[in-house]
Amino acid sequence: MEDTFNLTVLGGVIVLYSLGLVIYRLYFSPLAKFPGSKLAAATGWYEFYFDYWIGGKYVFEIERMHQVYGPIIRINPHELSIHDPDFYNEIYVTESKRRTNHYDLFARGIGMDGMSLLSMRKGTKDARVESHIVTVDHNLHRKRRKPLEPFFSRAGIARLEPALVEMSLKLESRLRQYEGKHTVITLDHAFSAFSGDIIRRVCFNKDDFGDLFMDHPDFSPDWYNLIHNILRHFPVFTGFPLIARIVTHIPESILLKAFPQGQSLNRLKDVALQRITHVMNSKATELKDTHREVSLFHHIVESDMPESERSPERLVQEAQVLLSAGTVTTARTIAFASFYILARSEIKAKLQAELRDAMDGWPEKVPTFMDLERLQYLQAIIKESLRLSYGIMHRLPRVSPDLPIQYKDFTIPVGTPVGMSSYFMHTDPTVYPDPMTFRPERWLGAIDPAMHRNYVPFTRGSRNCLGMNLAMAEISLILAVLYRPNGLKLELYETDETDVMIAHDFMVPMPKVTSKGVRVLIR
């Protein structure tokens, strides 16, 4: 009887608390004055339903709500969304304008969503030893990012061009092994392995990763599938960051039995820790070697970054996020562009005509990134591919910790997360007529300035994509290598436009669940 009474009281308390919370959110919250769905404002379960149960669809529901309620809406109890291209640069600002924090709950979710789940174990005691990408505080983010910026600058990319050429030759050589063999190749896997090897070389300059990436007979499909499976669970970890923290306390042996694909991530983490430790231990000797090849982690060790930010544990986190984030989006863009080049003969013909002189003499004569940037049709294909593959599709909420943000008649309170999706920007029909049609020609000739305003595949502001120059260089080079005249004879195999067009937002945009990727035969 007493137990029943206690349960009844507990149930009553929960109901009253929940009711009070909903009333507060709808009528007394600082965000109560903002338009939007009352259900979305009352509970985060509304967003969770669209992003988890339906599967990466909340971005389309946000789009619908904007059509109903206007350009600024409340999309969950704590967060706002704006759909106004003219205001994008007021959300994603440079540090000279104001400080910008990452949204704490969102950052904890993406920082612990599996990119680090298997890494927050051996030798890592502090779960807040984060990559710069998910660092919440503006000042700490700048402290962590600033030493990396010279390495990923245009001048830095010029120093990396020999590595890009080496990896492009390696991928071409691997693909040539399948000429005339009627073997189906999944280009998504091949390009993921290609990008992974580039990031690996950039970070470590060593080949200590065994048969991972391009050295794997099938281009490491387990690595590709692992990262994409993690991303599909992104709504769970952003909606319930505590779950990720609980998972980090589960013994590694149990996790690896449940997710055997995690072996590749775990192996990567172990090798990364070994390489970083080696770099730190050999710093004094290697500083005297003026002929050594540069790597990102040599650069960090030699930088003026505080010692506390150069611990092996934190740098392993940095390496894993770079290897994960740096492969997925770049590989998807290359595969996306490849589909349209192979599916539409007129695009391929125009591209090959432009590449004829630039790639004449390859590989003895190698074009620089600057050379490839001058090829207007190649760059138009890349821009259109980035426009329709969106880069990061998910809104990236930003927080102004010091100043309110004024949007028309609305004052956004200090500390309020607010974001805008690249999907909204890239599919605006007033800027890009027939926006869902792949048409590189829209980027040629006289271009409406609004097209550049709306083009944000790498975001903007103080937290824009650090690796955008590297991504553009590797995309430009590998497309030129693969689709030059007298290059590989690739032919699509059981692949159509639905296999590449974006259908889901799992942070990274993804096509339909049943897509097998861009598959080809090599004649």
C-alpha cells in the first residue's frame, strides 16, 4: 500500500513538473514571444520525432514552419531558426564583430556522437578534451584553432600539393587494377579512402595505418559505414548528450562486440596516439632537421599553443575529428560531381575539352591548385556539386554570449542559440532558378551577386570550415585526374539521380536510405 502511494506521489510530481515546464516554455520563457509551432516550443520530442523516428527530416519541417510562421521561428524550447539570406552574415560573424560560442548541448552531442565514443577510454581521463571544432567557448576555440590556420591557408595548401598528387596517383592506380574486369566499384568508398589518406598524410606524414583507406582491397567500406552509421544516430546524441557520456563508461570490449566496425576507428585512435607521442618525444631532434616533411602535428607541437592544449589526449581527439569530418563531406562532394559527369555526356565532354591542355602530360606535368582554379567549367561543376550536396546541411546554432542580436523587430536574448541551414540558402528559387536541377552553367558568365551571398557550403564567420582550401584542392585535382581525356573509362552501374540527391539531414546530408552509392564499372 505504501509503495503504491509513493509511486502515485512520484507520478503526480512528474506530471506537475512537466505541466509547469510546458507552461513556462510557452508563456514565460524569454523565447515565448517568438513565432512558431507551440508543440515545437513546448518539447524537444517534436524535433526528435522528425530527426530520429522519421529519419533526418526536421530540416524540411523547419522549412515548412518558416513558410507558415515567417523568417524567424522557435524550433525547440531553447533555439531559434532564421530563414533570411541577408541575415546569414549576422549569425555567422567574424571575431572582429563579436564573440561567438557554440551551442553547448549541440556541441556536446556532436563532440560525443561516436567520433569520440571509442576514443574516450585508453589514456583519456577527461571527456572535455575536445577538438577545436566542438569547443563551446569563443576564446578557447580561437586559442585552439589559430595555430592550425596557417597550415590550412592557401600557402599551406601549396606546400601540401605533392601529397595531393601522390594520393591522386595512388587512387588512379588502384582503380586501374579493375579495368576490364567487370568489378563493381563503389566510388563513395574509394573517395572516402582517398580523402582519409590525404588527411592521414596531412596529420602524420606516415603510413602506419595498415590496410586502412586506399590500402584496403575494397577501399575500407567498414570505415565508411561506421562513420555513416554514427551520423545516423546523431539525433540521439544531440538530443540526449547524457547517453553518449553513459556509453563512454561501457567497457570497450563490449562496445566492439556490439559494433565490430568500430575496430577501424579504435585502430586509428591507437595509431594516432602513437604518432602524436612520437612527434612530441622527438621534437628536439626533428627541429634540427630542416629537410623533414611537415605534418599538422609537427606544426602544432612547434606552435605557441599552450602546453595544456597540446596533450596527446586532446590531439588524438583533434586527429579523429579531422579524419572523420574531413573525409565524409569531401568524399560525398566528389561522388556527387562524378555522378553528373558520368550521367550527362554533355557535361563530361565540356569538362574533358577544358582539361585537355591542363592535364596534357600528366603525371610528369602536374597542374597546381591555382592552375585548376582557373578552369572555369571544372570550378562550375564543383560549385554546383557543393551547392546541391550542401556541405553541412544541419543548422549550426551560434550563441552570442555578450550582446543581444537584433533581427527586424525581434531582439534575440544574449545566450540564445540561433542558426540557419545551408539547405535554405542553396535552394532559394529567387537566387537559383530551378534550384534542384544540377546546372553548372549557372556559375558561368555574369553571375548575380546573390548567388555568392547564398553560397555557404563551408559556412562563414570565426567558426567557418578550417579545411575548405584543402577540400577544394583535393576535389579539383582528383576530378581533373579521373575525367581528363584518355583517363579512366568509368561507366555508371545501376545508379540513378535518387542515389545522390539529398533526402536526409544527419548533420551531413545523405541520400535515400536504400542508396548503394555511386557505383561504376571500369572499361
